Amino acid sequence: MPSEPDDSGMDQFVAEARAFLDANATRRAHISDEVVWGEGEDRITYFSTDPPEVEAAKVAAAKAWQKVRYDSDFGWITGPPEFGGRSLSSLHDLVYDSLEAEYDVPDTGVLSLIGLGMIGPTILAHGTEELKRRYLPAMYAGDVIACQLFSEPGAGSDLAGLTTRAVRDGDGWLLEGQKVWTSVAQHAAIGLALCRTDPDKPKHKGITAFVVDMSAPGVDIRPLRQMTGGAEFNEVFLTDVRVPDDHRLGPVDGGWGVALTTLMNERASVGGEGAGAAGRAVALPFLTELLRANGRLEDAAARRRLAELYADQAATEYLNHQALRRFRAGQQPGPESSVSKLMYAQNLTRGAHLAAEIVGPRLVADTGEWGTFAWTELLLATPALRILGGTEEIMKNILAERVLGLPKEPSIDTKSPFRELRRSGRAEA
Amino acid sequence: MSTGTGTRAAAGTTRAEASDAELTELRTAVRDFLSSRADEAAVRAAVDSERGYDDKVWAQIAAELGLPALALPTAYGGDGYGVVELSVVIGEMGRVLLPSPFFSTVVLAATAIVASGDAGAAERLLPGIAAGATTATLTVPNRAGSWEPATGTLGVHVTGSGSGAEVVLEGTAPLVVEGGTADVVLIVADSPAGPTLYEVDMTTAGVARTTLRGLDLTRRIARMDFRDVPARLVGEPGGAAPVVARVLDVATTALAAEQVGGARACLETATAYAKERMQFGRPIGSFQAVKHKCADMLARVQVADAAATEAARAVDGVPGSPDPGVATAVAHAVCSEAFMAVAAENIQVHGGIGFTWEHPAHLYYRRAKASQLLFGGPAVYYERLLRRAGVRPLRTA
């Protein structure tokens, strides 16, 4: 990504970032777009399936690289200087990311996707000085991984229906309940938990947020095995977990506002399609080779499906360009990121099913042939893409209500006490 | 649009370039004009008129707004802007389904003349087009319905061994956009040198032209029968292929903008109706089944808008834009599909009222399907996209 000529400070920032990266990392060899069929790892992964020792090494490498960034002032580009940031714009952040993408550095997603991208800004916005001093520098220096203790078995799309309780206990709180679909909990030192503190208030108004020490007694983290066979996520059981009151984030019963800050910082998967093994597998060059290798390049029906998919993939990429261009021009973000997320999930799903059709019966069982059974991994991962980070239905509600201004569902009760909603069964609805 | 514009060298010429603010200003000016002169009643009146469009509105578009000149070269009376600016204008016209010779004259014919590199033809024709005095069109009468100018597939040919500047044409062009009223017709015909571009002056030549009953009521199509019709060479003998290729890139991109304009109008109409139409004691837009339909329409429109915008930037050679060959093919496919889907869903959101003749929904549905098929349709545009993206063509093709 070239720097914008209208920003003189940006040129200096780019030069500084370039010097830092040159000194601390090696440039990636140019990755050819050309696909050599039958060569390379026969895996099409979306979710990690690393054995524990490999995963532990990756987490250690991620923490170490974040430390290097932090020590050179690139650890928290948009953050305030008193907590280790350098107070630059989101555009600087984007520019740095695109520069770093040219180098071979460890993937720091385990730190950044949840902790640095969502929890950090939430603590910054709602935390006491003491909480901010205690956790923010440690997080952005790569020492502390944070997870998000939001979803529950009974509170998915309807997050405000959560029932994990926090009750006063002397100068602190006792937490009791169950969280689910918690990414990176097994590596996390802290978690941001939403708990019900007053069931007699309406459901959005009786929730409080806490920073929980994940090593505290009563925190039980269990891997949640998903349909792919791997265990990317966790269930977190909280049994009489004591949290000091100074670890409360925001006012008592003011947790919904805290949650909204976190969710607003949920970075849309803009540009995500190009990245990773799954993105490359459903991109045109690889799918074309798949057709060729299977003698289907003259099959008009297969070509048509390939072309339809490619058209939508390219257009989604253009949508991301447009969003980035607007962002750089200082315009308010439009609905692009929500649309992009919908399209991304649909395109990846279509790609997996197209490949499955081409591979045919050799997808049913592992014949050992390269480029066949490997598709099962992606095929089994794609349903999650239309659920995680906001289900497709919720994303469409958001587009319809916030962008188009259509009326909300009249049945959503924001006034009755939460306790009564539960009794009438409406909390689960 | 002559104030404070930058210029940029593109394809060996200097092209004027509007800033974002100027594009917005242009959009507003065209929208304001069309909202007063081309509301639904005016569009319906034009549809029922003999020519199929309102002559007075066309004259005002040229004289008051100067739109035909916008993207023509400055050497021939134009303002020298590009497809980015042209797309803004076309998008607004698409929004109201303006019946007009603008697309056939400015997008099809003028682009062909410029692309032919024929200075004489440009001198003869472009100033009149820029001023709105001349209407024109282009046809590539491929019998298979695509716009591929391939030898042996064209319905019109040069008689005898004529290959000079003046020839005689014979044959039929079955589907000519605004062919019933155009003053000048540019036509790709088979000649001994291969497919070649010719100019036929409709004010003198005795061509039989028949306006056909059309699916799209807001864009007229005519059949032209050529019997010993004198025509004049444009460009080089046998030189039609690269000209048509350029026209298709520009025209599908402009069409994409027009489709996005039409699709956005459908989305807005459907959304407004979903907010006001009450059933079961509540607005139908509060039901998720309807709400999600509208969200799907919005998603399609956003993606199509991005595809059309990037394609226009790519054709104009804006730095950082994608490969124009791929981007134009992407835009043509995605915007064709999006407009069709959104125009169809618009009728569903409206229910019974949307199926009436009085409601404009069918006018958009008609335009959506006709423009999707104008340059050959899905069978053609998906294969073109694959070819542009580097996938080996079908051996049988």
C-alpha cells in the first residue's frame, strides 16, 4: 500500500516502520500466484489443527514478536503514550499492517484478534486508571493474552439474555455461570466477562463487566470440540470465582455499554479472503487447476459455477478497496464491512462446495490422492463462518435496521425486569 | 465541470479528472434535472411517444447540462473526462430509467469512433454528438446474439469485393439499440479484409428500419435491413475487432453504472414500501422475512456499486485500480445479476401492487432483464470473465 501524498507525517512513519522491519525481520520471498498441482502440503485448513506443542510454540513466537514491536514503539500504534501507545491514527495502523505483510513474521492473531483489537480498547474506554496501568502495557507488550467471556449456551445472538451471575461478596464479587465459544481462553491470562448483577432490572440494564484473572480458583477452561474434529474454542465454567471490585469495568449494571464498545471494535474480516490456505484454495488459480486436474475444464456447468464464484469474490475485493479508499479519505464507514462479512462467508462456502462437486466420491473417503480428501477440512469449517462474529440473520437485521432504517421486531422487550422474561420463557426466545 | 479539474495522462491522451466533490456536484446536478424533467409520468409519456424518448429533454441534456460532451475528446468539442464521470451520469439516468439516445450515441457510437483512431470520422461526427445535434448508434450484428465481431457470424456484409473507403452493404442487423431514430449508424460488417467498421448516414441512405416490440419499454430496439446501402469506412479495413473490444469494455462498464442506478432505485422503493405498508397491525418491514429480503438487496447493491466503480476507475487507468480487462468483466456480470435480482425482489416486497401495470416495478424488471442480455447475457459474460482472468477458453468456443 503506497503512502498518501497528502500526509507528510505519513512518509516519515513509513520510513521508520520500514527501517524497523528491515532490522528485525526478513522480507518474504515473492509468492508466486502460480499453482503447481500436486505439490505442497495437502491441507486446506481454516481452523487450526496444530497439536498442542506446535500451538504452544506459535503462541510463544507471537508473544515474542509483539514484544519486539512494542519495544520499538509499534506495539500499539493508535494507543495513548502513557500506556505504551503512540497516539497515531487508524490509518497509520493500516499502513503498518500492510508493510508488515511484506515480511516473514509470526502470526500474532492469538493476541490481536480478541485482546489487542477488542478488549484493549474496551479497557481503555471504561477502565479505572489502575486497571489501565495494570493491564494495557502488559497486553500490548505481548505478555498478557485476553479473551472475551460473552457468549453463553442460552445467550448467543441475544447476548443481553446472559445469565452468568455476579453477586457482591465483601469488597468483591463472586461469579457463577458458564461461557462458551471462547477463543484463545486456553492461552489467556485475563478475560472480559459480562455478568448479570441485577435480574430485577430490564435485561440490558442489569449487566456488569469484569476483568477476570483466568488463573483464579474456580475458572475451569475446557476445550470445545467443534464439528471439524479440532478444538479451536473453549467452554469456560465459572464456579464461585472471586473478582475484586477494582476489576469491575464501568459502573455496576452498566456492562451493556461496555459490551457495545467491545463489539464495535470487532474488526470486520475485511481483506480476509485473500489470506490463508482456505482463501488461496477457493481463489481462481487453485480452483482452475482443480478443474483441469479432474478433466472438468471443458465442462460448461463447472465453468459457469467457477465464473459466478470468481465474479462475486472479485467484487467483494473491490468492495474492500472502496471501503479502504473511503476510510483514507476520512469518510464515515458505510455498510461495507457487514456486507463484506456476509459475502466472505458465502464465497468461501460456495468455493468449498464447488470443489467437493469436482472431487466427487474421492471426498467421501481418503483415497490418499493429493487435492481430494483435503477439502473436507474446509467443507466442515464453512458453516461456522455464517455464525461466528454475528450470525447471518443478525448481520441482516443490522443492515436492515441501521442502514435501511426498517423497524425493529416489536416483540423485543427492553422494559420488563429480566427475572420476569425468564419466567415467561421469553429470555430464551 | 470546468472548474479546478486536474488532468492526467492516460493512453497517450490528456484526460480531465473530476475530484470527489465535483463528482458529487455532477451527480446532484443530473439528479435535480432528471427529477424535474423525467419523473415517472414523463418517462411513461416518452415510452408512449413515437420516438420512444422526449426530444426536448434530450435537447436540454445537451444544451443545459452538456452531458453528451462530457467524456468526448476536447479536440472534437468534448470536455475530455473519462468513464468515471460518464458513469455518474449514466447511473442517474438508470435510476429513473430515462428513455434517451444517450447510451447508444455517447457510449456505443462515440466510443467506437474514438477507438477507431479515424480522425476524419471523429471530425465529421463527434462535434455533432458532443453538441447533442447528432444521435448515433453502433451494432455488431453477430447472429448468435453476442457482440463478437467474428468473420462468418455477421449478418451484414460488404457486397462484391469492395474494400475501399466507400462500400455497399447488404444484410440484416436484427437488434440495434435506438436504431429506429439514430441519425448515424456505425456497423461492423464482413468485408474481404475481415470484420470492418462502417458508417451509414441514415438521413440519406435508404435503410429499412423497423422498431420492434420490446421487453424493455424504456430503451428501443430496431431491426435494420440493408439492401445496397452505401457506407463509409471507419478506421482500418479488417480493423473492427480491437474497436469492438474497447467499446465493450467501456459500454459494459457504463451499463454496470446504469444497472446500479436502477438497482438502487428498486432497493429504495422496496425499503420505503416496507416501512409504510401495514399488515397484521405492523409495518411489513418489521417482519424478518421482509427485512432480510431488503438486507439481501442492499448487500447486492453495495457489491455491484463497488464493482461498477472499480471498473470505471480501471478503464480510466486510475492508479491503484484493478486490471481493466478483469474489472470490466466482473462489473458486467455482477451488476447484471444484481439488478435482475433486486428488480425481481422489489416486486415481491410490494406484493400485488408490484405486479400492476401502474406500478413502475415492472419497468425496472424489464430494463434489468434486457440489459442483462444486451451484450449476449450470462453465457457470454461468464466465459469472457474466465478468459480475462486467464482461464483457458472452451475448445468448442
